[in-house]
Amino acid sequence: MNDTNGVNDAFPYRPRLVLVDGPGGPTLDWSLPRLCDRHEVAVLWKPTGDEAADAGKRDLFDEWGCRATVFNTGQELVERIKNVALSEGAEGILSFSELWVIEAHTAAAELGLPANPLAAIPAMRDKYLQRRRLAEAGVPVPRFALVRSAAELREAYRHVGAPAIFKPVTGAGSLATYAVGSDTELDELWETARAAHENDRRAGQTATFILEERLIGVRKHQDERYGDYVSVESIVCGDRIEHLAVTDKFPLTDPFRENGGILPSVLPDDELAALRAAASAAIQALGVTHCALHTEFKLTAAGPMIIEVNCRVGGGVTEQLYHAAGYDIIRALAEVALGRAPRPIDEFRASAAILLPQIPPRDLVITEMPSADELLALPGVISARVNHAPGARPRWAEGTPAGTLARVFAAAPSADTLLETFDYLRSDTCFGYAEYTS
């Protein structure tokens, strides 16, 4: 299958791009080959302090001929990106990282390069501002309130009620996200959340949260192994919106830990049409024009209700779209960063999953852990990475990434095969644990 997104393989000119590398999104060994085969790529990156990991990145930059520039904590990243883009004569800026994508768009917009409008960018990181803009445009959202102190949490609770969810306005990966019920001690919750926020390097400097109504989901899938929420994966370029896929999600592990999902969705056509229409309404309300979008929806009795809109590729979606439809979203987003509309997605030829089995939400030590080779032997599995070894004590309270036992990609003609593989990953046969006390 031709996966070039409509670009001639004999492309005579290599546009110049700046890639802002960071946590989340596709790995460099996936993205760099797809960018560097037809673009001149300069990379701005922040070393992690892990010598082996940082050396591996440097090797990849050298292998693919990227000019790499380091930035450090405390530097004004937007200005740093702009300076690199100007020195490189860049025609586009992009980032696949949830941590830096907003700065990449801000720098591009300030330089007059293709990007989301400056007025639209803040709401792509700030969940409270996003909720306000959606509500003002008439897009259905749950009740919500801004919280910056224990006193404001008590006032917000009187407005929102229970059940509710309490989370940072700029958080990700479900860290510092808590269920709120009628018996929740609010002052204690504030102190717990504030402490977790301070330890999250992705969060802002000020402990700012949103309390919002907890949506009650209903089952829309015939198979109970699916959860009651989904995501819509989209690309917008100018006034053109293309919804690439709807992703079915597995049920969450408490507290709000994601286990992955499968695309394309097996929901009925009328449900899919409603989801696409709701995603389009949100995109138009937020005013974004040049990006990927990962919009999460709760399936409710009143129809799909937005959980949040993210200005980036959903975790694992890059690989899933490639395995399921031969669609290369890396090249597509490079085109968008240059102000060009990418080619449409082809028909799906398979189902593809990202499988993220989570450790149970309590203090456990791992006693049994399959090897990557053992996971690769499971039906449909294409790639597998184990995140821990026997004896490890995953810090599950720090969010989805910390509690993920393995990261597995799989594809098969039918979603049923992928569901069966995930059943095994969640079984007592695959992983073993023992209680421990700190």
C-alpha cells in the first residue's frame, strides 16, 4: 500500500521543519524516518538525565541527519523554538508531545507559520477555559467550576454536586485526578491533590483545578468488554475537518487509569455519526485550524458528552492508524505544519489496538512478568514493551503511565482477536503480584 499521504517519492524540494521533541506521542524511531525522508528536520529537545536514553536519542538524530538543539528547564521555550526556527529558515513547526505541543503552536503562530490561531491556543491546555468556550458555543458540557483553594473547592462542590471529578486544569495521564462523592472530605482532598500537582512536571506552577460533574455512562457496545467512553481522532487543516477514526476504549482501572483501545469503532453507524458531529462542533467552537485532535467522549443517555479535547495525536493512535489503514499521520501532520491539506485516510483493512494493562490500584510488588518475546507470541501482537521487572513496585498513584505494566500494539482482521489478547493481559495468568508495605 502507498503510505506517502499523496507526496511524490521523487519530491524535488525538502521543506524545513522544526520538531519539538518531548514525552508522549510516537517514539523518535517511528517519527524521524517518516519526517527525514522528505524534509530537512531540526530537533529541539530536552535531555532527561537518563544517560542511556539520552545517548539513544543523540544516535537517532545523527542517523537521520537532524540538527539537534538542547533546551533546559527554566528557558523560555516559545522564544527558544522561534530562534531555532528562524536560524533554520523553517517553514513549519510541529510537536507530537502533550508536554510541548502548545509551545510549538504558539511559536509557529507568532512567526506567521501555519498553526492554530493564538486566541485558540490557551483553551487547548486549560481544561477550565476549554469548558467555558465550549459552553459559550452551545456545545453540551458537564457542570464545572474553577478551584484554586480549599475554600473554592467547597464552593465549587455546592455548584457541581456529586458525583464529580476533581482534576488539574493542565494535567494529563490521569495524575491528581480524583472521584468526589457525597462523603468526600473536601479539605483533605485539596491537600492530597495539591501535593500530587506539585510533583507533576507536566503541571503549571499554580495549583489550579477543575471540579466537574461526573458523567454517567451507558453501554452502547454489545460486548461488555468495551468501556462507556470513546475518542474521535481528527485532523484539521484550515476549514477542512477530517475525522480519521473513532476509537473504542477498554473500561478504566480505578482511579481513572486508561487501559488502551481499539480502532475503528464497532459502534452502530448512527452512534458514529453523532460522535463525528459532536467532534466537529467542538473543533469549530474552539477555533483550531492546523492540528491533530484527540477528543474524548462519554457515552451518555442524552448522547455523547465531551470529556476533553486534546490538541495532539492520541496515545497509540499513530501506530494504530498505520496498522489498521496504512495511514501515516506523521507525514500528514508534517503537511499540516506546512499549511498543506494531507490526503484522506483509506478504508480500514484491519482492527488495531494499543493495550496498556494497568497494575491494580494498591501497593503491590510484581512477582511475575512476561518477557517482550512472550507478549509477541500472543495473537495479533506486532510490538511489545514491558515496563517493569519482577520485584518492581509500580507507583500506580502517579497516573496511567506509572501504573502501565506493558505497552503492546496488535492488529487483526477482527476486533474479537484483540479483545481476547487483552483478556489474557488482564488475567492472573499473565502478571503476578504480592502485597507489600512501605
